[in-house]
Amino acid sequence: MTDETVISAQSLDLTFQTNDGPVHALKDVNLNITKGDFISFIGPSGCGKTTLLRVMADLDQPTDGTITINGVSPKAARESRAYGYVFQSAGLYPWRTIGKNIRLPLEIMGISKSEQKERVEKVLKLVELEDFEKKFPWQLSGGMQQRASIARALAFDADILLMDEPFGALDEIVRDYLNEQLLKLWHSTEKTICFVTHSIPEAVYLSTKIVVMSPRPGRIIDIIESDLPDKRPLEIRDTKEFIDIAQRVREGLRAGHSYE
């Protein structure tokens, strides 16, 4: 990991105009994310976590302040395919096999068939789905579908991975397994990951830094640097170090609510 800044937000504000009047989604967000970080965003529903991720991805535009991805605007970063995006649902086309779902964005990008094949094989191996390339989404469990969705985002081979609560709908046992798999994948690829979650244990287990956000308008209440070791068996969640970080996240979330 280096100190190179890959995402930088300064005095970021975003107000949506709706039929019921303006909605202030983000307020004075200041954040620097360095190369190789695993950043989790946690806060109450509607606090702007997903909106902030969407601003990074150029899916929403801020109304004030600045944000850069790899030193350029989100639009330029999107056009240069600087990131992969994993949504809350897997979003796989049921009529395409797993391999063809992963291949689709590569086809759109005009990548040669030989390179498509190579990339699909590589990312399927990374998410341990190499035996399921010819299966259809309905033949896979929810957890396996999400792994396929992650593989599709990895196929871009971008240095940044934006993940919007990808495990939120899964049961706890599957979620634990995928948390372990994601950490392993992060270590092996050294990508910068921005991860939205509602789960305190998930945020603490996965992250190098945890960004705690307030209720709307979303402000950053605390940025907690984790001193947990890189190697994290699930049992680490029973240690004092883990519990102490989780408690600080909890206190930040309570402090955020106290502003209301």
C-alpha cells in the first residue's frame, strides 16, 4: 500500500431537486482515499452512502465542491474505465450463462475474443466459480450470483472497485463466507475498494478505514483507521481489538443521530 491518493473529495455537497422540494443528500464531505485502501461507508438508511458512491462513479453529479478519481473528474474516470461497480443485486441476465454475463461489458468495450476468454477465466478463478462458467444464473445460489457479479466488475481490470452493499440480502452464514472471500480477493489483487454496508461487524472485519456517516444530509462523523492485522480469520471478531473498533463505530453513529 502507498500514500498515493486515488479518490479525493473536497467540500462536496449534493442536493436533489424533487417534486416535493429539494433533498440535501450530502453536506461538506471531505475525504481522501489512498491506493490499496479498503474503505467501508456505514451510516443509517438514507444517509448518502450510496449517493457518495454514485458520485464517484459519475452516476450522480455534486451541486458543490470537487471530487477527483485518479486526479481526473468522475466523468473522465468513467470514460477511461478506472473502476468496476458492484450493485446491491447481482443484475445478471437470466438468458446468458455466467461466463457470457461476465463477458458482456468486454464485448461492449470491443475487446478481442481471445482476451475476453482469458479475462473471464481469470476472474472466475479469483471468485472460485471456474466450474460454473456454462451455468445460468438461476442455477446458482444468491451468494454465487453475487460472486459472479464481482467477477464481472473485476473483468474490467480496473484498480478501483466500488461496491454498494453487495451482501446485504444474503443470510449470515453466506455473508461471513463472502466476507472472507472478498478479503482474500483484495489481498491478491491489491485493488482500492470502496464498500457500502449497514453492518458494523462487516465494516470492521473488512476495512483498513471505516467512514461513519450521519443521517441526511450525509456528513462524515468519523474516519476510523483499523489496526487489525491483515490476516483476519472470522474468529478475530471475538477479540478485544475488534470489539473496541466496533464500539467506536457505534458511538459515531449515535453521535451522528444526536445532531437531529
